[in-house]
Amino acid sequence: AASHDPSPTSSPSPSESILVRAARGEQVPHTPVWFMRQAGRSLPEYRALREGVPMLQACRTPDLVTEITVQPVRRHGVDAAIFFSDIVVPLHAVGVDLDIVPGTGPVVAQPFRTRADLDRLPELTPETVPDITQAVRQTVSELGATPLIGFAGAPFTLASYLVEGGPSKTHQHTKALMYGDPELWNDLCARLAQISGAFLRVQAEAGASAVQLFDSWVGALPRADYLRFVEPHSRAVLEGVADLGVPRIHFGVVTGELLPDMAAAGADVIGVDYRVSLTDAVARTGGRYAVQGNLDPALVFAPWEALEAKVRDVVEQGRQAPGHIFNLGHGVLPDTDPTVLTRVVELVHEVSAR
Ligand code: CP3
């Protein structure tokens, strides 16, 4: 499967890569493409490496992190790698008792509900995560000209896992805390913003060429609540890393109503899920932001002709933005056929070539 050399010797630096230039809205020879959750369960070579290794342990073992991060670049020839980790890794690193349960997701031993629980969220410093610095450094070196995207969870999405104690469709305890004790909610999110921002900084300082802030579940909120309870904290994270000079991508699911606010919170690139067309996303954000997205991950299971037409349509709509990074509208589904993803990469490169 190793058909793409991730580190050609005579190539430019990843900070001048096609992905970074598209994020800045500069002219690029073709549309860059990567896939959320490209490093993971859809790849047999990933499953082989993970055999008998719990998820959190894998995330804290630099050699495994590097190999898993590079696997999809070798296989698919994507234009970026996403750092193999999880949004709860920085929480685990500061001492929160949690686990990532296969088939379920993050589970927190004692949910966060009271002011006393804030004591369980100390600051994150580079000294908290030396393994992450090491993993990023050696991954960047292995990737050569291919840029590495660092990431973190945004305060709302992290708070939801902490307050609910695990995944939730309703976010009922989170919303109850938000409305019942706004002061505690704000203090909780301020701590999470510090942790999230510091985790992004560690990755960028170790060599990541772009960062993505995942506010996956914030689409559960109406706009007024987003602006009042969430936006200031996400803004603190994004503005807090502005000095690093790496493009900042801001993404959530079912966030069609929030796109203008999420873009204005300090993003360079707005991530678009598959429910909103890129044309509408560009219009809603005033044509001022690069966009990332947004092929429905389920369409990878459709007949090739239908999928091909959809990929061409997404590339075409992306031309209306100052810059476009092709991606799925959410993560790769676990039983995706990876050979189809490789074909999508080739097609995006071919039809977008200038
Ligand atoms: O390829 C990549 O995108 C890099 C790695 C990555 C993982 N998680 C690995 C992972 C990234 C970027 C994440 C981010 C993440 N984690 C998000 C934001 C992205 C999104 O999907 O909206 C969220 C909400 C989480 C929390 C989380 N962790 C979930 C929902 C799950 C899946 C639960 C399941 O098993 O269905 C996890 C576990 C997880 N994170 C896995 C991987 C590869 C599966 C772990 C395993 O092998 O058991």
C-alpha cells in the first residue's frame, strides 16, 4: 500500500505547502485534500498496529503516534496529515480520570457538576505533555514537505464530555449547568480554553503547520446561546494562538446557523459539514474565509459514478471561496473502503488542476 513517498528530499517546506497556501487564500496548483479521521479504523495497517493497545496508551506513545499519523499520507497521497491523538488527551494529561471506550468514545469517571470539580482541571503546560512535543517533532521530520495539522477540542465540546460524563445526544446536564450557574460554566470553559490553547501551542511550536479547533457538538445550541456562552471562550483559544502564524481551522457539525460566528471567532478557515453547501457557506461568511469540506462521508459507499459527480460538484463550489481545502463533511466512517478514499484524492487533484 506504500505508494506515496511522504518525504521527497528536494521539496519546499510544509509551511509553504498547498494546504497552507489554500488556507491563506493564495493561488494553488490544485485543491488540497485530507480527510477528518483519516488516521484510524478504516485502515487495516492501523488496526494491526493498534492490536492490544488501548487508545489512550497509543496516543501517549510517540513512535505509534508517528506511524499512525503517516499511514494515510503514504496510502492515499493526501495533502496533509492530522496528528493522531484525541480531543480528550489534554484532559487526561492534566489528570482527569477518563477512558476512551471502543465503540462509545470518551467516558469520564466522575462527571463535572460543581465548583469543587474545577480543582480537577489544572493548567496545561509544555511540561505536562513532553510525549506530545516529541511525537509532533518526529512526525514532522518523517513527513518532510507534507504539512501536519495539530488539533484540539473546543471548550463547549470538551465541557460536554466532562459534564455529561460521556457522549450525549441531548447535552442536557451541560445545558442545565450553563443556564443554572453561568458563572461556574464560564469558569469551567475558561479553564478548558487554557488547556485547549496550550495544547495547540505545543503542537505548533513542535512543528505543526496548521491547527484545527473541533467544536463537534456545538451545533446543539441556538445562535444566541452560542454567542453568550461559547463564542468568547472559543475566541480566546483561537486568538490566543494567532501569534504562531499557522492557519486556524474551526469546525463543528450541524453548525449551519453558526458559521458566520464561528468564522468571526478567530478562524482563517471555516469547516463546513455536509448539510450546508459550500456555496451557502461562502455566502454566509461574506466570501471572506477559506472553506474546508464537505463531501458526505456516507457517499463514499455510493456507486463510483454518483460519488464522482458529487466530488466534482464540491470542487466546483469550492472555487467560489478565497481558498478551498477538500475534506469530508465529518469523519471517515469506520467501515469505509480505503481504496475509494485514494480514488477520491486522485480525482480531486485531477479535476482541480490549474
Ligand atoms: O484521523 C484523525 O482524525 C486523527 C485522530 C483523531 C481521533 N479523534 C482519533 C480517534 C481526531 C482528530 C479525533 C478528534 C475527536 N475525538 C473528536 C472531534 C472530531 C469529530 O469526529 O467530530 C471527537 C468528538 C472525539 C471524541 C471521540 N473519540 C469519539 C467520538 C470517538 C469514537 C468513538 C467510537 O469508537 O465510535 C473517539 C475514539 C477515537 N478517536 C478513535 C480514534 C481513531 C477510535 C478509537 C479506537 O480505535 O477504539
